[in-house]
Amino acid sequence: MKKFLALLLIAAMGCGYAAAQKGVMGVGGNLLYGTEINMLGLGGKFQYGITNDIRAEASFNYYFPNNGFHMWDLNANAHYLFNIAPKFRAYPLAGLTVVSKSYSNDDKSVTHFGLNLGGGCEYDIRPNVALNAEFKYSIVSSIDQAVFLVGAVYKF
């Protein structure tokens, strides 16, 4: 009987935690690195919990200019959250990206559309603040690259 009650309590705690994801919004920032362009950058993001397990994220990333090369990207990704532990989640991601690149000696910029595939994890350091690490591969004509991100998000 004690084992049954303990199992029931653990299941109830897990359900309560998962239900907290639906409707949760968050804003945050990232430090990032693009492998193909060999550049660091900063990004901002907005997240919205669509269901208990699915989260939408919109983000904008600006890469620091390097040798006259400038680039930014705008992303719309979906995350499928797996609750690994009460404060730790992992997720695969998939989405769309728009990339703009230009050179300082050329007045025109080129815009490309592509796909993002990857995954990440996050850890709650407070009930409304989480740290995250993410890897995504952006499939974009002429700039396919892996992007590594670390960041934080404030949830409300």
C-alpha cells in the first residue's frame, strides 16, 4: 500500500509539473556561434507553450561583423519537451529560418530561406528562470551551418 501511495504521489507531481507548461510565455537571450561563418553573435527569443509538451519559439540572431561580412537570421521553431527531471527538460526542434547576409564593400544584401533541425536542454534555476543550451543545423542555400547557443529565459 505504501508503494502504491508513493507511486500515486510521484505521478500526481509529474502531471502538475507538465501542466504548468501550457500557456507559459518566456523571453530571453542567447550567445551563439555559427560554424560555417565562424562568427559569434547575440540573439533574443520569445517562447509560448502551446500544449503541455509543445512550445513555439520565435528568435532573432545577430552575428558580429567579421572581415566586412554581416549576417542575421530570424527563426520560427517548435520544441517538443521531454521532462527528464523536475527542473530539467530536453527537446528536439524543427522550424523555419530567414537569413540575410551582406558585405560592407557591397551595398546589396541577399536573403535566403531555410530549415532548422536540432535539439536542446534547459534547467530551471528558479521557478521562472531557466538556463539553456541548444544545437541546431540551419539548412540554407550557400550557408548550411551548425549553430551552438547558450542562454537564459525568463518565464511569465
